[in-house]
Amino acid sequence: MKFSYIAPRKKSALTPEVQLLFAFFSVTFFMLFMTYAFLLFKDYRFSEEKASVIAQRENLEVALEDMKKRIVFIQKEQVLAEKVFTGNVVLKDSIANLFDLVPQRITLSQAQILQNGLILYGITPNRDVYNFMLHAPLKSIFHRSYSSFYPEENGWLRFVSTNYIDEEKLNEN
Amino acid sequence: MFDKLFGALYLKVFVNIIVGRTTITVYVEYCSGDEVTESFEKTFETLNLTKAVEEYISLHTAESPYFYISMLDKSQFQGALPSCNAKEHAKFIDISSYQAACYKNAWTYYTLKSDLLLVQKEYARVGLDFIFSPFVILAEFFKEKIDVHTAMFVLVEDSFLSLSVFENGELLFAEHLDMFYKEEAAELLIEDAMEDIGINIDLENSIDLEDIDADEELGDLEDFGDIEDLDEIDEIDEFSDEKELDSLMTQKEEKHPSYSVSSEGFSEDYQRFSLIQTSVKHFYKNPKYKSVFIENVYIADAVGLGGDLKHYLEDEMFLNVHIRKMDLLHEMCSMAKKELG
């Protein structure tokens, strides 16, 4: 106020038009910034998800390997089980056959099944019954068959029959 | 910072309003930096802020947020006082009801607060940024003369005269004169004139002193070596004593009955001359003012004066008259620019 009685009114460049322009640009920049922020966030989320999926895939791969190993193991177990089962069935059949072999007049007291043989303990009324009814079939099965007797007090005979299969001969067949 | 940056980019629009006798003149200047890019001027046949005036101003102010509306103070109750000291002012007026401002720490210009508020209220729809005192415009216009001369400086407006007496940059006397008083104002003026006479009667001794001064003046005027002129001075002095009241009253009565102003330059120039003469007498007679002898008068002509005023002043008051044309609107505009720095 050098020359005037009154001071000039405060002037501002922020006219309604400029304010509108600023509002427009502010909103635009805000939206751009928000979009950028959203994209950054999505990118971050995507990276996280990607890392998570990779980790998951690695875990699954590990699990798959484990699973494969388990499958192999189970397959082996199955084979073994089948083998055992088969063996058992064979054994059962063998035992059944064995007991079928034993005639009515001979009583078995003990039977020992070996890897390549069979040892039978029992009582027979006499040596002939044993020889004809038991020893003969055993001899047809096993390659080597040995029998030993010792008398009982009542006149019967206790016997021990030891029978072996020779693997060499089996291979030859 | 922000405003400064934008302020440099935007145009500055200076709107200058002068309320004349029957018209309002609006001068608009568009400035880019220090360069004036466009200017417009339009006169409206009204005295109020009509819709047309308002629209014209708004049309230009809408061009830039940096617009400044300036107006010339038209209050009858304005003036200027020597010194910027409030205690000194008390000798002349009770400054409390006036809005005053100091000009370059040398003198004070003032106007009636209520008039200032009234004009601000009247122009509230467009708003005002600057209200300039005619004395300040006069001082700026004759800056190089005021600082080195002892002279009377007069700003002649459409219906006002702003008269001031400077002695080497120091203000001695200032008066704002209205050429067209309203009736009640005229009555007051007559009363004032009566009072002046009363003072003259009371101060009879001072009349004697004036006679002595007149003798001194005659002594000074001997340089002219023209006895007829001296006789004329005697006659003027005689007017100033007793016939003055009659002449004053006659002049006022001539002026006021119809308020109709003669379109001829002659009567207006005579009115101006009469007002100047009265004012100068007041300056000489009032002991409150430091008295110096006025030889030169510099007139800022804002209306396009005829040659009559110059002749009256030269022939009747023996003044060396210098008239300089002034475009008041342009001066106001440059004042607004100065004000903004």
C-alpha cells in the first residue's frame, strides 16, 4: 500500500477452471497410480503364488518320487507276498499231500519240514506197513530217503524217516 | 511460490474506473510482463455501476485471475496534510474519521472513511483493489517539478480540482475542490465563507499585516515596471476585503441554482479559476500554513482545458502557468502497476 487507500484483494491462479483442471489431473493421476499400485500388488501376489506353486510342485515331485519308491516297495512286497502266499499254498498243498500220503495205520508224532527235505517221526504197526504204504511214496517224491526203526513196548515200531531232495537232480530235470 | 509462478504466466488485467460528471469511463489494459498487449476504453452514460458497466468489467476480468480494479477517490472530504506525524495533523483536522496514508514519509493524504466504505460497497459486485487519491497521482505526475520547485500544483478533473502547494518537495497546503456542490453543500460553503469573513473581522490586525504584505508584493512586482498591473492588484486586494463575500456568493449562486453546467469552456474555466483564487487566498490568510509566495502553477490537465483558465491565472493572479496534458486513466493504470511493484 504505497499509493492506495486500500490493499488489493488476494489474487490466486486457482480459478474454477484451473481447479477443475487440477481435479481432473489429480483424479487421472490417482487412478493411474492406483492402477500401478494394483498391478504391483497383483505382480507381487502372482510372484508369491508362482513361488508357492513351484514349492508345491517340488513337494509333489518329492512326494511322487516317494510314492514311486513306495510303489516299487509295495510291488516288491506284493511279489514277496505272492511268493510267500504261493510258498504257503505250496507248503499247504505239500503238507496236505504229505498227510494224504500217510496211511491210516501209521500215526505221525512229529514232522519237520526242511528246506530240501522232510523228517517224519511216527509209529507203525510193523516195518512192512511202513515200507509199502509210506516209504514207497516218499521215495517217489524225494531223491534220497532213509528210515530207522526202534521198537516200542507194545510191539509197534517208532520210526524216523529222513528224506532229501537233491537240487542238482531237480535242475537236471 | 505457486502464485508467483502462475503470476508470471498469466496476463495482468488493469481495470481503471473514473466517475465523471455524467459518465463512467472504464479503461482496461492487458499486460504481459511490462508490455501492454491490448487496451480498451469505454464510456457509459451513467453514474452508477449498472449491469452494462458490470458486464464490461467482468468480461475483461474474466481474462485472467490477476486483475486489478482501480478507482479514483471522488470523495468531497479528502485532502492532504503536511508531515506524516499524527500530532501535526491535529492542527488541521480531526483525523479519526478519515482514512489517511503517508506519501513517501513526507506528507499525508486522507479521505473520509465512510466515503471509502460507501464506494467499496457500491462496487462490491466487481470489487475494488486500489483507490487512489488525486493528490498522489498529482505528486507522481509532477514528481520532478515538486522536488525542486516552490509552486502550486493543480490537477484539473472533470468536476474536481485537486490543488496543492509544494516547496521543494515539502507539502505546505492542499485542498480538494468540488466544482458542483449540492444545494446543502453550497449553503455550508456560504456559511464557511461567512466564517471566513468573521475571521477577517476578528483578525483586523491581520488585515493590516496583509496590507503590509501587499506592499511587499508591490515591491516585488516593481520588477515588472508596470504600474497598470499594480493598479489591478490593488483592485484584487480590494475584492479580497469586503467585496469578496459578494463576489463569492454571486459565483456560488450562479453555479448552483440549476446545477446545469455550461457546456462552454469559458464558464467552467472561470469556476475553476474562482476556486483556485479562493483557495490561494485561504492559503495566504490562514496562519496554520507556512506561507510562501506562489509564482508558478503547474496544471495537470485531465479534461482538455481551454486557454481561458491560463489567461485568468496569468492576468488576475500574475502566475506563471504551465499546463501539461494528463491522461488520468493511464496515470491511474501506471499507479496500479507501481503499487504492485
